Amino acid sequence: MVSRVIPVEDFDLVIFGATGDLAKRKILPGLFRRYVAGQITDNCRIIGAARSQMDDNGFRAEATQAIAEFTKTPADDPQLAGFLKLLSYVPIDAKGTEGWAVLKERMRSGVVRAFYFSVAPSLFGDIAERLADNGIADANSRIVVEKPFGRDLATAKALNATLARHFHEGQIYRIDHYLGKETVQNLMAVRFANILFEPLWNAQYVDHVQITVAETVGIGGRGGYYDQSGAMRDMVQNHMMQLLCLTAMEPPYHFDPDAVRDEKLKVIRALEPVGVDDIVRGQYRARGDEPDYLTDAENPDSRTESYVALKVLISNWRWQGTPFYLRTGKKLRARTSEIAVVFREPPHSIFDDDEGQRPNELVIRLQPNEGMNLKVMIKEPGPGGMRLVQVPLDMSFAEALGPEGADMPDAYERLIMDVIRGNQTLFMRGDEVEAAWAWTDPIIAAWENGKDRPEGYDAGSSGPEEALRLLHRDNRRWREIAA
């Protein structure tokens, strides 16, 4: 299968925070891969902007090192040499006046202007204001805003208002890299491009849905940030909320940015408040030479969760009574992200061997090994009667799509190209962000106002024991966390 690569329009992309970790790990390597694929032409320009004092050649040297590390491209690669010609650098003070006049001179007319805010959220307003005041951003410019987008409803509203003073909603691209994953978009394709699933995609046929984002790493060097955030703010309010919305939403009238986001917003507004008995939070304990959460966070009194599991109900006709179970955590057994739609069992079994009966499951794997897996019942091969066994109909993108599937674009590659195209379908809208915080805030407030500590769980396990009971009391069980 050969994918079509259509070059984007000529653009000037300014990366604020160009010397930071995200730019080196994701943004610059991703742009290089799009250049190699032919999607970025030689008439495009990428301008790094940061506090560090360096010239164009210094920035190109840092970019070469980052691309070599994260794409395994040798420094003498001729395509890398071509890409480096697109790069330049402007030392800039986000809160002051230095560099803004130089940046304005670098910008060209007649091309798309995009500005990537790969900086701390506290600088979003300053950069937006200076782009507008210095006449660098025009009415057609686009800004890309990284998470965290606020830490509660009040700060999210304030940030939205700050950006709205200088840019209209159609110019603001709030990025969530989970939405750029190929499998997440294929979830929409599977639902809305095939007659097979959508008639069954409701409470009548779906028993429950499990959404899991498990990590094997701890909070490591992010202790200071993470301890002020926790799993609820860091993962549930944004990444997992988006996965929930795409799984549960109604079909939009068209694959159009606002049509898709309207339907996601309806899901968030239909979420019931989560009761205290329907949520579990935990902190990982030490294992061998690996420290526990409190040591990593450098806060022996921390009550911040590194794990959270919750049962979510959606009050609408499609999903009334069907629970969505969400869980995410650090230092778990394996690194995996998946959505598992577990269907109801047949109302009546005609087979004597009904002990082998298992419900059908559609599992959408986001990482690792992106793909989909449909579990169905068949007859076990061989003589000896009608014995049932569950088998997977497995579609690994790497295998099903050949070389194209094995080398799918990184989420950041796709999303940045969507910014240049002006396509906001896979980006969050302001009211969507605020609605998610409005649902999340009462949960966090109850924790902060209470005295309970998160339940401890062993590093390398599946999480706290109480999380297992969350499903056991409903006569269900979590899927095994496995790579």
C-alpha cells in the first residue's frame, strides 16, 4: 500500500522554546521526517526562538544532534543538509523587547505563518501579546499551544481569555499528541466508514469500555512538576478525556473540525459526576534500587496520585447504563495504551460447552504496536464435539500495511502539518477544554480538601488492589496490562 504525500503550502514556522526538550525530541525530528517524505518543500522556513544566545549555525548544530539521536540519521546525510538550510535562529526574550524586531524582519509575506509555543504556559500570554503588538502575527496566522492548558477551570478560562485578546478561536491550535496517533483516527474510520460496528455501538450491545494508559517509568526528573499535577491533571483531564470522547461521541454530520468537536463537547457535558466509591488513586512503592514516589517527588508528605482509576457514566440515550472504566499510572507492569470495547454475551447459548463462551472485544492499541484486534468465538479445531475457543482477528498496522504501516508518521508530524493546512479537527477547542476542567475540578477539590492518602501499589504491578475491586464489584475484571 502506497500513501500519497501532498506537499503543504509554503510556510514560516517559528518554534518558541526551540532549544528545549520537546523541540529536540519531537518537533525538529518530526519536521525533518516530513521534509524527507516530500511534504515540506525547500521554500519553507523554520525559525528557532529561545533565550539562549547563538547564531543560525549553532542552532543547526543542535538540530543535527537532535535529529541524529531521534531519527538515527547520520550527520552527513544529504537530505539532512537540505533540511538544515531551512533553519535559522533568533535569540528572543519572551517577556522583554529583545529579538522581536529581528523576528519580524525574518517573516515573509504571502506564506502561512505559524507559531509553536513550546514553552511554559506562564509565557503563552507574553508571547501572544508581543506577536500582536509587533505586527508579526497577521489575521491568518496560527498559534500552537502545548498542554497543560491551565491547571483548573479558572486558570483555563483566564488563559483562553488572554489568547482571545490577540487571536480568534480559528487561529488557536491546542495540541494533544494522542489525537495525532494513527490508531485514534482509525477509531473514527472504523466506526463511521463501516456498517459493521456502528449499529452495535451503544448500551444495548456494549457491556462496558476500558481505556488504559499504562507507563513503566516513574516521575523521574519531573518530580517538581508532577507533584503539583498528578495523574488526574496530567493524563485524565486531557489525553484520556479525548479518547473517551472519540469512543463515545455521536456521528458528526461531516468530518469537519467544528462538527467533530461539537460532538466531543456533548459527551463531556453528559458525563455524570464521579462518586467517591467510583474512583481509586495510588502512589507507587519502592522496588529494589528504584525509589518510591515520595522520594522521586522529593516530598515525603505528598498526597499526589501517580495512579488513578475511575468508573464513568454518560447520561445520554446511546450509553445510559454502560460504564467506561479509565485507568492510568506510572511504574506499572508494561507500557501500553488501549481502548477495549467489550460487547455483551449472546442472550442465549445453543452450545453445550457454554463455559468456553467469552464476550466479543474490539481492542484498539495506541502503543506499542499500533493496531486493532477483534476477539471472536470459533470452534476449537479437531474432533471431539463443539468446543468453543476465543481467537483474535488481529490487524497490526506494521503487518497489514507493509512498510507504510511500519513507518507511520509520529503524532507530532501529522498535527504540525494539520496546523499548516489550517485543519483544526484534531485539536481541542476552548469550550471543550473548559468543559473538561469543569468535570474534573470537583474530583480534585475533594482530594485536596480531604485527608486520605493514595493507596500504595508495588512498582511493576497492575496498580492498587482497590482498583481491581472497582470492577470486581460489577462482576467484571480489568484486561491484563501487557506490552
